[in-house]
Amino acid sequence: MQRLFPFLLYGLSVCADGSREAERAGPGGDVSSEAPPMERIDRPIRRVMTEEKVVALTFDDGPDANCLHLLRLFKEQQVRATFFLIGNRVEKEPDIVRALHAAGMEIGNHSYTHANMKDLSPEQVREETLQTQAALQAVTHTAPRLYRAPYLQYNESLWEVLTELQMPAVNASVDSTDWVPEITAEMIFERMTTNIQSGDILLMHSWSGKTLEVMPRILESLREQGFQFVTVSEMRTVGEDGFIGR
């Protein structure tokens, strides 16, 4: 019988802001009040190393109207996904962000203007990150706990900010390439359903009409393969972060 994860049924294993709930016990089982040492963040998570049959669907560049179409489908199919949102669009479309958050979708930081971080000064990198944190927290009342860089491009300035925020960076193990003009909906379907492995993080864009077109088939195919759909933070609770693509 396939294991059903508690967070799929009750939403208990991962907090609403994506943080993990496990308490830190000290000697003798006492809960320690000491803060853990700050972890250096300097490489993106590409997948989760787990034997559980779970995958994480992720969508970049929202909020946009397609997010609502995806959300309607995900509610019908009881799917949880992760949306990496752009700060200046959050300010223009707060109702879409609220709808995603209220439905239990995970929301991550995808910069404020979708600039390439490698082209920016350290001050601009910091502003891009913190402005988006503030915009999302103002709408959802929770601070995002995950970050994905535009174009998947990172630099030392960004790693410094993410380390300060203790915010893991997330890339993907499977890229739909739905941003390529020449790609067809059928090609996206094949990329998202062929040779998928437990712990894969699948990257798509919410604005892509082609992705939206084949999403029902993607869900059906992956379910037939035995996969459950969880957020990135939920998936991290059942495995170890993987930093090497496959």
C-alpha cells in the first residue's frame, strides 16, 4: 500500500511558511533554546534524495492569470505545488497570491524584477531579494523560506544574502524548457513525464499556455506512475537535499 504523508492529509509536518516543525532537543531530551549555527548557503538544491514516491511541481514568474487556472485544477486533483513569484508582480496581483497561499501552495521568492543577479551590484541584489520578501509577507503574512534565482543564475552577493536569511536556493532536476518558443505542448508533456524519479523537482512557468494545456495529462501520467505531489519544503522532510543534477 502506498504511504500517505501526514502533510498531504492534515498539513501538519510543515509550517505554513514552509519551515520545518521539529523541535531541537538538548541533553536529556530538553528542548534547547540556543539558536543553531548559521549554515552557509552557496549552492542550489536540485532534487531531494528520497525513496518515497513524491515529486515537486514548481512554477516560476507569477503571479499571473494562469495561476488561477492551475489552482482550480490543483484543488480538483488535490495537488500541492510551489510557486516562485516576482515581487513587483505580487504588488500588482495580490489577490492571486492570497488565493495560492490560502489553498496551501508554497510560495517562494523569485526576485523583484526578474533581473539576472550576475548583472547587479551587491546593493541591488540585496534590494531585489528583500523587497520581494517584504511584498510577499505583506500579502500572505508569512515570509517565504525558499528562493529561486531568475535564469538560475547566482553570484557571491546573492549567496551572502541567502545565508543571512537562511533561505535555501532551489533549482530543479527536470526543466520543461517551456520558455523556448519552438517547444510544443507535446514536448513539454514528454519532458515532464518521462524517466521521472522520486525526489525530482520539476520546473515550469505559470504563464506558459502550453504547460497549462498539458497539465491535466501530466498529473494523470505521474499519478499512474505512482507519484504524489508535494511542495518543495514538504519533500525536504522525507529526504536529503541533493545538489547534483541527474
